[in-house]
Amino acid sequence: MLDDNRLQGKVALVTGAAGEIGAATTRLMLARGARVVGVDRDAAALRRLAESLGAGAAFTGEAADVSDEGAVIGYVARCRALHGRIDVFFNNAGIEGPVLPITDYPLSEFQHVVAVNVVGVFLGLKHVIPIMAAGGGGAIINTASTAGLTGSPGVSAYNASKHAVIGLTRSAAAEWGGKGIRINALAPGPIASRMMVSLEEGFSPGHGAQVRAALAAKIPLGRYGSAEEVATMAAFLASDDARYLNGAVYTIDGGYMVH
């Protein structure tokens, strides 16, 4: 039977911790007994998250750019120095980029999305896996998207990057599943968040509310998901209850991909 303490004593590392999904997952993992090191490039947002958790929370914030290998080495080393190991890695940091057709998409913007969403995920895997393996194993959850399973006009960089996250997940799962490390991916659909507001406005400037209504109408459950609903799946995959799950991609989309 599942219980609320199934991450008791585990050390969790969360990137993109100050965003909606990262913060919701941090809160849930703390509530279920984990000690959490949260990484985000926005130091002020990390401080606000830490303050909201309260002085007694088993949380440490680390400001870092996940696309910078030196910074990744630093946040991994800091987590190890604090707690001696890493049991759970929520490899979650990501950005959406602008909404533009491929022919108008600036190379610099495309490269930035790929740097954060693909290189950042790769670097996290590269430097967390050795620590996790040395500790006897653990669970890694990469944040992909339903955009990694389909294509949409205007978001070529985001689509490409999230397809790549799924590829990285499957490759890493094949490499490390036999060595005690389970690696899975989440593929959220539309989630109520800053990112979705940005995309809605990008798709139709000044008419974001209409875009939101149209997207929600395509979801069989009739609404966007919440960050907490994504967090629930991330926390489950982090737990020993998910011990036979490896190399899979879990859509969290209210049925959006049924179409």
C-alpha cells in the first residue's frame, strides 16, 4: 500500500526547482520525508521558495545554470557534500523559447533552448549518475513534454528539445537499468503555469485567453493540469513503489494525446 512517507530518508536533487512543477515536486518530496537540494538559475526565486518552506525545512537552494558544465559539477558536488549521496534526481529544468516559424527562428534562440533543455538534461545525467551509482542506485526522472511526442507549429526548438529528452531517457535507462538506476520521463501536456501563459501569448498575441480555452477544449478532462498533479507522478517514480519502472515515458495530460 502506498503511504505518505515513502521517500523517508532519501536525498533528492531537483533542477528548475523555483518553477511551478519544480516547486510543487520539492514540496511533495519534502512532505514525504526526503531531503531536497533545489537548483535554479533564478537565485531570488530560490530564496522565495526557501522562505515559503519555512526555517525547519530540509531544503537547500543552489543557484546554477544547468547548461554550464562547471555549474552542474558544482551543484552535484554541493549536494554530495551536504548529504553524502543522491538517491533521486528530478532533472526538470527547461525553457520554452519564442513562438516563431522555423524560417524566422533566430539561431541564437534555438541554441539557447537546446542548451537548457537538452544539454542541461545530458549534463545532469552525466554528473549525477556516477554519484548515484556509487551509492547503490536510485531513480532519475527527466521532464519531457507531450511536445516530445508530437509537433506543433511555431515551437520547433521546444519540440526538438523534448524529443531529445525522451531519447536521452531511453538511452540512459538502457545503460544504467542493470546497475540499480531507474530512469523515466514525464511528458506533461498543458499545465497551468508561467510557461503556458507565455506560449498562449506567443501563439496569438493579445488573445492568450482564447488560446487557453481552445486548448482546454481539446483535453478530454476539460482543463489544464496542475503542477501538483505532475509532482505526484514524479514523487511516485522516485519511490521504491516504482521499482520495476524504467525507460518509460508517462503522459500527464488529461487525455490530450488521445487525439
